[in-house]
Amino acid sequence: MQALDAVAVRQWAEHCVRSLDANREDIDRINVFPVADGDTGTNLLHTMRSGLDSLLRAQPKDVGAALSALARGALAGARGNSGVILSQVLRGLAEAASGASTAGGTAIRAALQKADVLATAAVSAPSPGTVLTVLHAAAEAARDCPSDELDAVVTAAAKASAGALADTPRQLAVLARAGVVDAGGRGLVVLLDTLAAVITGAPVAAATVSSPPRLAESLTTAREAGSAEYEYEVMYLLDGAPDVPVLKGALAALGDCVSVVGDGTDLWTVHVHCNDIGAAIEAGIAQGRPHRITVARFADQVAAQAPRFVRDRAIVALVEGEGVAALFRSEGATVAPPDADLLAVVSGTRARHVTVLPGRADLREPLALVAAQAVAAGQDAVVVPTSSPVQALAALAVHDPARRPGDDVVAMAEAAAATRRGEVAVSDGEAITWVGRARPGDLLGMMDGEVVLIEPAGGEVVALACRLVDRMLAGGGELVTALLGADAPADLERSLEDHLRGAHPEVDLACYQGGHLGAVLIVGVE
């Protein structure tokens, strides 16, 4: 590969998720610095998954936009010190490639230099022998590479990072005592090795990290000087334009491992280890609007390593309508209504890896917080970005328990993204839409959340449904899934079959009684 483009960035991100998933538990086990809480691999995986989710939804056309979407998603979903640093590495790559359609060896050299600067600035008190040391070695090797060819620059950076990782125990005493290399640095080597494999066309290795014999003891005893004083990790996103030095100073007075990093716009991630949770949050309130607040108690994280799961995988579907719920249950999913206690539902599965399929778009934000809380408690929870039960069904249809969890989530997200959603509903108020004024009682045909058809009150549901399906199939499609609401006309299924047989004979139709859906009809086109 002579230049990195948007497609290659997506391939890299997908392979990174798979590689981190394969290495997650082993990286967790060698995590002894800055706090021996055994979560670095989990945090890196969650952060990268958030970046990939953002990238898949953005569908960028050039390398600058792709890296920007990846970095912004990683920042919004960053977990722990390692996740914050990873988000800044990706931000550095994005800023260096801003506006470019592709990136060659010279651009990647500059991008790694920028990533080195931003990641180092993110840490309040950088120490040698950490991920920052590994990143710096990679950036210097890229800078000094005699060739400007993309594969040569990236390969040089990956090899230098592996060498720097091997040296980390000689630079940081806590690593030497535990007999391990730096966990964050190991994660970065995985990412750079994956990038080199994508660019050179070599197989992406999924090598695991060997666990040292003294690791169990080190996980409960090894702490950096000073960090044993602090019991909690506090993180939140901050909207606004904070005075970063002032905020860092306020947080440094409360604890250590302080970082306040942004994406170059108005979104910031704040991280601190402290004892006074309220004061850490109040420091953020003084500078902007904190949200997606997560608090983890280190003692609980260590305790969470004890066995508490009875199965490896679970799928949770948050849908309404008794017929729809029965569909998901028949496919092995755990079903809960959207107004359930979402954290209790996720933890109640007692599964190590939980994939959540929301049936409505407005569930995504609260579910992001729930997933963060579950991850903080030691359970791997990922929300697939589905906005309708038909998208959730499409995702569930490609679920494969034999795949690695990271690969499975990517496949499910892609299936959901490839499914157009529509519905026929009755307007409950007056509104201005793109296709005119809607009045109470009017029939609305909606596609991907927008009103595209309006039939006056008392109009024909069947006729509107056929028109909506025609419109959804204008972009192509092979399968139409129809969920019939409790108020759907009795002849709607037969009428849709007859219409598709005549107008779109190449398309298959699957109809199900959905029950009380909040709509007359919900349609999906795959």
C-alpha cells in the first residue's frame, strides 16, 4: 500500500479491535502501573471500539475525515489513563492528516510526531518506561527512517516500539518487580503492528501476552508512589471551553494521574485518581458541563477479577411489543422493555461479554452511560448503534457466538448500518415536516427518522405502506422485514405480498405480528 486512505483506516480500526480483543485479558493481567487495577486491555479495547463505532457511522471519504471520526469517537468513549492517551494518539494522527485525501510515508511520519506531542501533554507527570516512552521511540524511528515509502516508515515505527517495550522494565521499577512490560505500551505495539500488517499486506498477528509468574501478587500490591493514597478513578466528558491549566491545577490538588484532553473542538475528557469524588466533579462544573460521569473504586476493580460470570456471551434487546419480544427470545436474546433498569438488565445476564441492541434511537445515549458503568465494574458491554427493532433483528441475524466478541460486534454493526428503517404511524400532534404540515390523526410515512409521506386522517394505511416500501426500495434491497402493529389492518400483510410480487418480484418479504409497537407498521430493507 503506497498511501493510507479512508478504507485502509477502517480496515486498521477493525483489525485493532480484533487484536485488542484477542490480547485484552493478557494485557489486563500485566497492568501494574500507574495503578494495579487490571483493566488496561479492557480500557484500550473499549476506547478503540468507540472510535470504530464513530468511524462506521460517519462513513468518511478521505483519510483526514476518517482519522478525525476515529479520534473523536475514541475521546468520547475513552476509559482510564490508557484510553485517554490512545485518544490523543489518534487525535495527533487526525490533526496531521487534516484535509488530506490520502496519507503517505511523509504524512505518517508527521502524524506520529504530532501524536507523540499530544499524548505526552495529556499526562500530568510523565514517567519513563510507559506507553509514552514506547510512542516516542516509534515517532523517532519514523522521523529517522531513510525512506519516505509508507511501508518503510510504519514498519520502522512498529519495530522501534517493540524494542522500547522490551526496555520498559529497566526504566520503571514497579514493572521490574512484577516481571512485566508496560501494559499500555504493549497495547500500543499491538496497534502499530496491526497498522504495519494492513499497509504491507502481511497477516494480522493475534499473538498473546505471556503472564509472568509473580503477577497475581503484583496486581494486589504494586502501586506507583503516591497512588496508593487514592481510592477512586473519576472520569467525565466536559463540554465548553475550559481553562485547562486551572482545571488541571484544581484536580492535581485532589489527586494524581490528572489529564484534561480535547479533540480540537469543544469536547474534553477529564481523568483523575482521587478520594473526593464530589470535588473532582465540581472542578469540572466550574469550567463547563460535565456529563457521562464514571467513577470506579480500585478495590472493586481488583475484586472484580474474581469469577462472577456464568456464561461468556449474551445479547440484550431493548424492544417493545410482545410479538417483537418473542422474535428476539426465539433467537436466544435477553429481552427487556426500553424503560427497564438498563444496568440491572446488563449485569443480570451474568455474561462476560454483553452486546446491547437498542430498539429506539433515543436509547443510545443512556445506554452509552450504562455500558461505561458495566465496563467500570469489569463486564465487557458494547452497544450496537441500532435505532429500530428491524435494525436490531438484522444485527442479531449475523450474530455468531463462535466469532471473537470484537469481530462479532463489528459484523452486527455493519448489518445494522446496511438496513434502512421506516414506519407508518399516526401523528399525535401538529408539526412542520420536510414534506408539509402534519396534523393530528394524519398517517405519516417515515424513513430513517424523517417524515417522507403524509396521508390525511382517515387515509388508506395499505396504500401509504406500499408507497413507503417503494420509496425505501428505490436504493435497492433484497429483503423487506415488516413488523405489524396491533392496529394494523387485517389485510396489510397480504396487500404487501401482492404489491411486492407485482412491483418488486426479486425482493423477499418477511412479516411478523409485532404487538403494541407505538406504530402501525415498522419496515426494514436489507
